[in-house]
Amino acid sequence: MKWNLKPIFYPKSVAVVGASEEPTKIGHVILRNFLKSFDGKVHPVNPGHKELEGLKCYPKVSDVPGGIDLVVIAVPARFVPDVMRDCAKKKAKGVIVITGGFQEIGRKDLEDEVRNIANKAGIPIIGVNCLGVFDTNTQVDTLFLPRFKLERPRRGGISFISQSGAVGSAVLDWAGARGFGVSKFISYGNATNVDEVDLLEFLEKDESTKVICAYFEGTKRGKELINVARRVSCIKPIIAIKAGRSAAGAKAVSSHTGSLAGSDIVWDAAFKQAGVMRAEGVDDMFDIARVFAEQPAPRGDRVAVLTNGGGFGVLAADACVKHGLRMAELSEKTLSSLRQHVPEYAVLKNPIDLVGDADVGRYDVTLNALMKDPNVDSIYCIALFQTASLDSEVVDLISEVGERKEKPIVTVSTGGDFTKLHMRLMEENGIPTFDTLESAAKALAAVTHYQAFRSSTVCKSL
Amino acid sequence: MKWNLKPIFYPKSVAVVGASEEPTKIGHVILRNFLKSFDGKVHPVNPGHKELEGLKCYPKVSDVPGGIDLVVIAVPARFVPDVMRDCAKKKAKGVIVITGGFQEIGRKDLEDEVRNIANKAGIPIIGVNCLGVFDTNTQVDTLFLPRFKLERPRRGGISFISQSGAVGSAVLDWAGARGFGVSKFISYGNATNVDEVDLLEFLEKDESTKVICAYFEGTKRGKELINVARRVSCIKPIIAIKAGRSAAGAKAVSSHTGSLAGSDIVWDAAFKQAGVMRAEGVDDMFDIARVFAEQPAPRGDRVAVLTNGGGFGVLAADACVKHGLRMAELSEKTLSSLRQHVPEYAVLKNPIDLVGDADVGRYDVTLNALMKDPNVDSIYCIALFQTASLDSEVVDLISEVGERKEKPIVTVSTGGDFTKLHMRLMEENGIPTFDTLESAAKALAAVTHYQAFRSSTVCKSL
């Protein structure tokens, strides 16, 4: 079945079933989330209340006047089939079932019942047994974990689908605190009638999604997944973590989500064929995704490294080469412009070492020259904030140069809280910022290599 | 020459040459550093002042009454030979020369002069052209970078020598903010008469140093370095970054410190032979070092993973196996103790999935059982703080269990500011804490594999 998932992410009206006045209840937290920032209509549903949070509360979904786009269900599993029947009656357009207690604890019967009702009525379900959805565009937010424990990321181009709720929430929180920009987070749990293939197809068309991240443990539709992934990869990059690589991990997968992890060699080959970039960890995945989401595509593999710390320049060159980038040969025009503006003791090679007393002026001249240099495809900018001469202004400079989106730029800064503050500011301005040299090189290389896939015959034949 | 470097790190009296009242001067910052926390006598030296910061100021080192252990020199390069002659006259026991402007800018003559005077007088020099020393034990602190930009780490067992000042200061700042424990940081610049070999020999005997980290770009004494490293490695672990792996990096090395990077294959083989663990980046290096510094040695390679997020358990198992650890088979005693105390829906395999509603009680039972389990050599503990049930108490629990030092334990938490606060608390309590699954597995594996080197014939024959 080909679902229309738009009403789930862009609803005009939402009903929360299991809404409650009890602060520890999931239904309460979710209702509050919607009241906080969602623009559409919100209807609490609970037969035990006439009113909740100042809103009229309805006994059933079908009692709500007007159409309902999205129903969020957070009542015990045994009640879910009845609620689903009522959603069918009301012709709700999409449902998120947070509730667990189905197939994952042996109640396949109950999940089958829910699926049958939904399929017959043509209602897509996110879940069951999931965290649901967080969308920075519409503020659809069904995350019921304590807000002080789970930071929400800013709006951006990365969408992330996760079979595991725990992985999803930890990553979302982590991304939020680092200033990474996210479009949609989707925890789809048991994939009762909407699975990773459906979600990929939805994100393929979703305009706010520039890059897709995915955490899988397995799939029931391997062939379709790879076919769809290949098609999507030619339009938007996909970066995936496939857990259960090792025998021990595969065993753990079957205890965790009951999926078959499948042969890792087969997964690896399939991902390659489909142009899906495989990440090992969530950090890798987001590192690559951030460069895709915020920066233009590089035209080639020639990188220029600049630094105010010589040792970091050396290590950056090592890391870039290791990941398959080439060190650019700077043009004569760049070199002569630098010779005019930076002191003699700076090293005008690649890496360009602006040395320890570099100030924002030296960065300015250098970044602008590199942006114009036809021999340079991407810029790897190291800014160490420990020195007395490099002040906070460099954040604005790098952000302004980056905003022109002429060539991809990534920055690396390593340090404590002072440094981290500046990193977050740059990140929020759309400059992918890294605290290790290796991770920046890996991400820049992945983005560079993806361009080769996109211009390959695989994509041209589509 | 075999130096006695103890007076540099454990001085009773210090003279600061170039001390100044001007806040932006290096000599001012260093004098203030000593006045802030150093316990011994501090003497400013500057012919232009009678008094500085309330202390009598002397025209020359030789004018200071009593013996001088350490002289810190921060005057322009052309004055350094005369100051050094005066140090010789005063029979100072060690010198740190912060000043640059010697061999690195073509003034080999000036550096040779300084070296000749020092060698004749038997005075070891840290530098020239360096950041000098930061010692958490004695508070010898010659770091002249702005304090708000460069956090100082807490006291601990990691000593770090760095040919590059920028690498050193960025890493120190980074380590400080994360709660890592450091003993000594040594930036040795041009290695005028004290080089990496001398420093290794000093740290070999230094009781406060449990593990040695090193950043090299090259060495003039390759054979001695490897011989000493092999001897030291059998006593204390050494983790090294050797920059200039790639051709591009090697070229950058020669522009940076004028060292010959040398063949990377030769370096790699030499490190292996000497039991030196090679890290690619400063994060890797400190990740491994923290486990050595804070945790006991594992007796074998069998790791137990516990988690409150299933997906993280799967990925952890994958990462542990990838790095050569074995998943432990939990003993029947452990399993039956867990069966009694954790709910039926928890997964009592390895990884142990305590599931999303795990509280500190479940962690308590599990960690204690694993500490006693003879089939388990090390513990890999994942604690995701996003869930409502896991509260801050788990920090105390993990810290208490870790403090017993029965088996190595590492923890992984991924998240935003709430999580990071808890991570730092654990780190400061001596629990190596990681935000990625991969880095924890890599570090635990490195520590495990080092035990094999230590019990190898290489060490037994010494």
C-alpha cells in the first residue's frame, strides 16, 4: 500500500487519545507539547474528562467536530483496537500509536487486529510501540520524555528515521545541544503498517528534508528497501546505520526488535549499490549529514586546509588524504594575495599555516582567496581559540563566507567551554563544525564521494 | 646527556625572567600563574622593576638570594644567551625557555649558543620556542594563553608531551572541560637539549604519571626513542600520535617543525615492536589514556555490555567485537540473580537490556553481579539519561562500583547538556565516560590488548 503520510507531519487538526491531567502520563506530556507550539487545532480525547488544559475534552475521536488529520494514541494496548475502529469511523487521515505491548511482548494477535482495521480504513500508523514524531517545521511533537532531559534541535535539513526509540531520543537530544539542524525525527517502532520503505518514499518528496539519516536493525522488505533507496539516493543523500554487523550484534538484534539482522556482507553490498552511505555510529551519521544539509556540493576532491596551529594542519592533511581527498595546489593568484597580506613567517603551502598569532584579518584574506581559487573544491578551516590573537569575530567571518555557499566549508576547533560556545554559534549559522580532525575529514570526504555516485550511470539511467 | 628534570617539575624556588606588570606580556601571565597556586618561592626578574606583584624584583637571576631550581625565561631571543650564562653562574637546576625566534626562523646560531652554554653548565632546557609546562601536582604553570580560553584540567594520571604547542594547548583545554585527569603537560618546542627521549625517561620514573601520551612530528633519535619506549611501555602504557603519515602530511611536517617525518611504515613497525599504542587523533589518545589512568587492568578480553536502550546495546556489541573484544558468557549465578531482581521483559543476555524504564535499582543489581561474575573481565555500561526512570543517582552508583577497582568499567551516554553534566561528574569520579559507542569500545580494547604486550616475552626479557 502506498500511504499518504503528509497529514501525519503537516496536520491541520490533531486529537490526542489518552490525554490526561496527570503530569507523569504520556497523554498529558503529548497534549502539552502540542499546546506549546503547534499551530493547528488540538483536541484532547478522554471519556473521563469534560475539559483538559482549558480545552473541551471529547469521549471519543468520532465525537470531535470537523475533520481530523492526525490522531495520537497513548492508551493501554488492549484499548487500541477500539480507538482504531473509531478513527476509521471518523476517517482520520493518520495515526501515531505510542503504546507498546503488542508483538514485541508476544501479542501478535493484538497488533494484527490493529493493522487489519487500519489497512481496511486506509489509515497509516506510525508505531505501534514508538516515540512517534518530532517535526521542527510544524511542531508535531509526540516525544513524551522529560523536556529537561531531551533537548529539541533547531530547524534544519536533516530527517532521521529510527527503528529504536532509545537511539532516536538520545541522538535527538545530542543533536539539539550541539546546534545541529533537524527537519523530522521519526521513531516507527514495530512498523505495524508503515515501515522504513514507506518513510523513505515520503522523505524523498518532503521538501524540508535535504538529507535522510536512518537507523535500522533489519527489514522485512529488503529488495524494496534497496530499490527505493537507490532511487532516493539519486535525489537526496541517505546515510544509514545498520546494527547487528557482528554475530553478537545480530543475536542482540533478534532480542531487541525481533528483526532478522541478515548477512552483513549482503547489507554492505546492497547499500553500496544503492548509493547509501553507511555510518558506524550516530556521530558519523550526523557528521556527514550536517555537511550535506548546510553546505553546497563540492565540484571535486581538492581540499584546502588552513590553520592557526601547525600540528593540527599536519594531522588534517593526513586525515584528508586517508579518506580519499586530494590536497589542492593553490593557484598563483591565491599565493600572491596571501603573500601581500600575511606575515613572512606564515607557511603558504597547503595546509596553509597562519601560525599562532593569526587574527581574524588573516583568516579573512585567506578564506576569500580560497573561495575564489579555481584549484580548490572545498575548504577545511581549523580555528583554535586558545590563542590570544584569535577573537570571537572569526565566527562571523566564517559564517559570512560560508553563507555564500560557493564551496563547502567545514571547521575544526578543539577545546573547552569557550571553544564550544563558538562552535555552537558557527553550527547554528550553518557551518558544520567538528571537534576532531578525523571526523571533519571523514564527513567532507563522504560528501565529495557522493557526488561521484550522483553522476554515475546508476542515477543517469533512472 | 642524562638530565635530572625533577627540579623543573618539582621546584622549591622559581625565577621568572621577563616578569612584567603589563597584563598582555607573557612574563606577567606566567608570574601570575605561579602566584596563583604554586607553593614554593617565586622571584620576578626584570632590571626595569624594583617590585612586581608585591614581590622584590631582581635585575638578574644571579642577584636572587638562595638557590634557584627553575628559571622560566620569557625575554626576546637575542637576550636569551646572556640570561642563560647568568643561570649557569647561579647554578640553576633547570630552565624553561618560552621565547621563540631561534632555529625555527633560521637562527640556528642563536639556538646553538644557548645550547652550548646550557650543556656546559649541565642545565636542561624545556624549549626553546614552547608553551612549557603545566603540572597539576605542583602547579608549575607556564601557559601564557588567556585563562578564560584555556581551561586547566584536574589532577590525574595522564602525562602528555607535545612537540607542537598549539596541539598541546587545544588538547589541554579540551581535556579540562571534560573532566579528564592530567598529571603533566610538557610542550618542548625546538627540543634544544631535552627531547622526547629524555622526557620519556623522566616520565618513566615519575610516580604521578600512570600513562604517557605523546604528539610527535619526527625525532632526531629514532633508535633511542624506540629502545626507551619499549622499556617504558613494559612499565607504563605509551600512546602516541605520529603526524605526517601521508606524503602531504610529511611535507607539512617539514614546514612546521623542520622535522623529517620519516617513513610511516617504519614508524608503525617500530611503535608495534615497542608496545606503543598509536592513536590517530587526540580524542583517541585521551580515550585510551583515561581508561589506563583511572581503571584497573582487565584480566582478559571478555566484556559484558549493559544498557537501558536496546539499539545502543546492539551497536555496542558490534563495536566491541570489531575491536577484538569477546562478548562474555554470563555465569548462571549472574543470570539467576538478575532474574530475581529485574522484570521479565528485560533481556538477560549479553548485551543485557534493562530496557527503557530501568531505574538505578536495576543498574545496581546488574553492575554488582557483573563485578562478581568470573566470566566477565570488563564492563561496558550504557546509561541513557533521556528516560524518565533513570535519575541522577546512577552517577553515584556507577562511581561507587568503579571506585572498587575490581574490573575496568567504562560508560557511554549520548545526549545534550543534562547528559553531559552527568558524564562530567562520572569522569571526575574516575569513570571513563564516552559519548560514542565506538570510542568506548576502541579504548577498552586497547587497554585489553596492552595487557598481552606486557606479559609478552619483550617485557619479560627486560
